[in-house]
Amino acid sequence: MRFASTLKRAGEVSFRQAVFTGLAPDGGLYHPVTQPDLRELIYSFKDELSFKQIAEALTHTLFPEEISRSGAKRIINRAFSFTPKLISLEDGMEMLELFHGPTCAFKDFGAAFLASTLEEFLTEENSRAVILVATSGDTGSAVARAFYRKKNIDVVILYPSGRVSPMQEKQLTTVGGNITALEIMGTFDDCQRMVKLAFMNKELNSSLNLTSANSINPGRLIPQAFYYIYAYVQLQKSPEDSVIFCVPSGNFGNLTAGVYAWQWGLPARGFIAATNINDVVPEYLQTGRFRPRPSIDTLSNAMDVGNPSNFERLIHGLGGDAAAMRRLIHGERVTDPETKEMIKKAHERYGRLIDPHTAVGIEAALRFKAKFPQKANHIIVLATAHPGKFCSIVEAETGVHPKIPESLEESLHRTKEATLMAGGLQELSSFLKDKFS
């Protein structure tokens, strides 16, 4: 698998080069030039296989010249002490729980794989790297935990001041060690812009060996495709009986990973892009116009993205064909009042406590079932975060206080350590040079 920039002004690179570079030198995002045909491998998987076994087989098959079988085994074993869990909500609708990792959010999967892969590569090369990442919530804490104490790696996380939940902030600002948190006076889009500008600064890159760990980096996206395949295998459907995946979406990395799995041969009938009122992509699917705009604060804060960077990858991955995207992806927009109502209904209807992001997904899936019953034989909703990360919202709607996982509880008692910074490249550049040069 080779990678190229979405802006088409940079040459093709290997997976290893794409992982270390993060952002293409022309400012575009790396995307696969061609997608491998893995249908035979996917259909050979049996439901008794563990997630780790499936991930190991996929890793080596995707990158046989760059990651040996033994290397794939080391990477996967170091990365995944946790697994997805597929549960039934009602007839024809399942929920894929992706919050059983150390920070109780789906982003643990991509972050853990990337951290383990970079450590493997850096150990081979006897070199060092600085990870620079922007977060709207869960990415930062997932990266902090995944990269903590990894050999030859330092991590700098940018997050928008006052725009992540208190628990999310605690998780990404209390790790210490090789993890540094920068509290940016601005939005997530400002954080993302600063990171992109830093990667485009040749002097900064050459002196610090910068790379990224959010969905800018293809090393984060590729492993997220693995749990789509795992979920399909767990259902034990025949190739003809495909499923629809409903994906709560903000920066659209998770949905992009699902589209990659589909291009490899996963027999998915399509995808539902479930957003909050930051509905740039659903609007595009409806009107054909992509209109980035400032993000709006919502209950599902990790999805508060007004200019989703992975839209570039989606449109390029589908050959720039807007009609093809509309055939594959259906968009749904869910408001905060509808999110609250679904948190309540999920508890009453399914006996489940769910977080606001998952609530957006379930609401969108139920709407799709009502609109297109003939297409909705099996919908799998991705449950992206543990309800214990949003206790006040969940308790207000259900009357039940979610149990906070032990890994989250510990972070609440630690002291926040973060550097407050304005939203500009110059200040970020000076900080990075002073700390790591």
C-alpha cells in the first residue's frame, strides 16, 4: 500500500514514510493510492478469532514489505490489551462498543496502534520523534495514554480552552512524563490549523522530526478499519447479506476508516454519517456544496468540528465523485434536545446508559430504519465513548449516575499541568524549539 497527498503536489510514499511525516509536504493529507483486495482474507475469518488475531493478520497483509509477521505480532500485542464488543440493541440493530480501552473512547484503538508502530520503527532506526496533535476531546487523552513512556517519543497535545469536558481535560493534562499539554485560546479548528502550519514549516520539521497522532496521520486511520471487519465477522453474515455502519462523526476519521475497510472488500452496504448541528458533511451530501464554517458547541463536544479535515480523504478515496459518496454515505443531523431524548430512550428501551456521541448515532440509525426499512437489515452503531465520561448529562436524562471506570477515576484526582497559549504558529514554534531542540 502506497500513499499520496490529497493535493497531488507530492510524490508517493511508503506507509513508514507517511506515518513519520504525518502531513504531506504540500500540506495535503496522505491517502492510499490504491486499495488492496482483501475479500478472500476477510471471508476466511471465523467468529472465534479474537480482535488481536484479525488485526495482526490485516497488519501484515496490508504492509508485507514494511512489517514482518513477527513485527505485526509485536505491534498488535503491545497495542491491544482491550477489544471491541458487539452487543444487540434490537432486531436488526447492534452496537459496537469501542470504549473498553484505557481512556474509554474509540480513539484508543488508533492511538495504541500508532504508538506501538512508531516505537517499533524508531527502535529499528535508533532515532527520536516529537508527536504534535490537536484534539477536540478524546483524541488527546487517547494519545497521552497510548504514548506514555514510549521509547524515543515526546508528545505535545493542543486542545481548545474551555471546549473539552472536565474529565477529558484531566485525562490529557495529568499524564506527565513525555506528554506535554498546550491549552489554546481558541477552537479545535484553531488547534488543527496550528498543527498543519507547524508540519508545513520545513525548518521546524527538520530540527524536531515532527509527526502527528490524530487522524491527520494514516497510522491512526488504518487500524480503525480493523474493528469494522471484526464486527462483520462477529455477525457471521454471508457476503451477500451486508450491513450498514452508523458512525457518530466530527472530523470524519472514523468514517473514513470504515470506507477504507469497504474498499478492501468488507461487504458493507453503506454508512450513515451521524453528526450534531455541526453538519457540514450531511449538508454536502444533500446539496453538493461543501461549506466549512466555525464550529458550534454541543453536548457531543468531540464532534464539534466545522471544517472536518478528513473530508479531503473521503472525496479523494471515492475518486472525487460526489455522486458515489452520496450512494455510499447517508447523512443525519441530530440536535442537542434530540440527543438528550435519545439518552433517556436508550435507557428505557434497551436498558443501556449511553454517552451523547453514541446517542447521536442511535438516533440517526433509528431514523434510517424508519426511512429505508428495506435497506436496514443490519445496522451497527459505533458506540464511541463510555457514558461515565459524561456523568452529568447522562444522570440528568436517566436519573442514574454512570459508574466511572477506574482508569478515569484516577485522573480526576491528579493535578492539571498545561501551558496556556494564544492561537498562533509563532508562539507554538518558539515553545517547541525551546523545549526539544
